[in-house]
Amino acid sequence: MSEKIAIQGIKGSFHYQTAESYFGKDIEVLECRTFDAIVKALLKGDADWGVMAIENSIAGAILPNYALIDRHNLHITGEHYMNIQHHLMALGGQRLEDITEVHSHYMALLQCKDFFHDYPDIRLVESPDTAEAARQIHLQQLKGVAAIASASASELYGLPIIAESIQTIKRNATRFVVLRTTDAHLPKRGINKATLKFQVYDKSGSLATVLNVLRDYDMNMTKIQSLPVIETPWKYAFFVDVVFDSYARYQQAIQLLDIMTEELKVLGEYENRLNSESYSKSII
């Protein structure tokens, strides 16, 4: 029996394409309407793995997802970068001039916002998922309504593309993380990236001291993101991605940071995929 992967959206969504790219074509997916539903499926045991978008090169970080991973003690066990091409699609026989509404996930609408500056009469409507927007147009035979979705969704739901690659920046990548409720089974070989969460003491230079440790132990910080600590007004937690060559040096830094910070949590240790051959091919 194959393991089940929880994704946000349905077949044809970018999460589905990511799951196929990461795990292979022969997969069983659990379609979830929301990111919260992915987490719930993992915690209940309805899925073995989860795939969740975490940031986009145009729209930035998806902040609530950092909080979800942290709050529910999920582990990031891998990552995948996908070149996102957003296409505008509708029922056959229609042109862009016939469209009065465009439905899609809010991140897709945000990434394509500039395209619609020349079409002020088109109403943008949020949908739970890009592929779901396309599927509903197909099922309900909605004329005058278009979806922003993938080429895969266009093929699956029989909607011709009326405008290709409408995202603001053509080189548009989304980073997805692979989640599990535990990482105890994972081998440590090949790991050269980690996601950390920490809180610093309320004194001058605390954050700079932490960052200096990362530097001194040969870690390249590829991302830093702050989120408010809900229970303590005006206090912030920092989420950091670091890349390293030596896992032993990384472990030494973690031991030191555990002493130097008010709170330290490792959200995941995994292989850096940004410069992987598969990603390089996907952005050509």
C-alpha cells in the first residue's frame, strides 16, 4: 500500500505537480481545501506526508504557514522549488474581451495583479485553489468566467488558454516544503540545510550575536523572517533558513545557540534543492 500525501488543492494544482515531482508519478494524494486541512490530515494519520507552499519569489513568504508548522510541531523533511507559470483559461470560443470575472487562489491573483491593470472591468475573485477554479468552470460551464491555473489544469478540465504566462515576473518560483509528524527515521547523510526558529533575549545586540554565530560556524543564511509571538505583545520569533557544508559544524552551532537564545527550535533538516538539476531544468 502506497503512502498518502496531503496537498492543498486538487489534481492539476501546483501542489499536486510538486508532489509528483518530489515523490514520483505513482502517488496517492489526499486533496485538502486549506493548509490547515493538510496539518489536520497529518496529525490524524490520514496522510503520511504533506506538501505545503511556504514562499514565492514574487509574493514573498506565506507567513501563516510558518506558524502552522511551528504550532503543530511538524517537521520539514524536504523542499522543492517549482517554476510557476500562471495561464488564463476559460471555456472554448471565448476571448479575453468576453471575460467579466477571474477566479483563482489569492496568491495567484497577487502574482498576476499587474496583468489586469489594463482590464479594470474584470472582477478578481478568490478561490480555494487554482485548479479548483478551473474545475468549477468546467463543471458548471461558466461563460464569462476565467481561471488562473496551470497548463496541467487546462488539459485536465478542457479549458483553452486565452493568455499565457500572465504572472508579473516571468521567472516566478514557489518553494514548497515536505512535511511529516516526525523526522526520527530520516538519515542524516545528504543534509545541508535547516530551518530554525528562535527567540532572543531582550537586550542590545542579541540578534546580531546569533547571526554572528551562524557566520562563525560557516552557515549561509538564505532567509530570515520575523513573526510576532502572540502570547507576548511586541515580542518576535525569528525563522531562519541556513545552508552548510558540514553537518558536524552545524550541530556545534545548534548547541551554542541553544544556550544563547531564549528559545531554539529546529523545524527541519533536509537537502538544499535550490540548485538541484531538476530545478535548473524546470526554469529553462
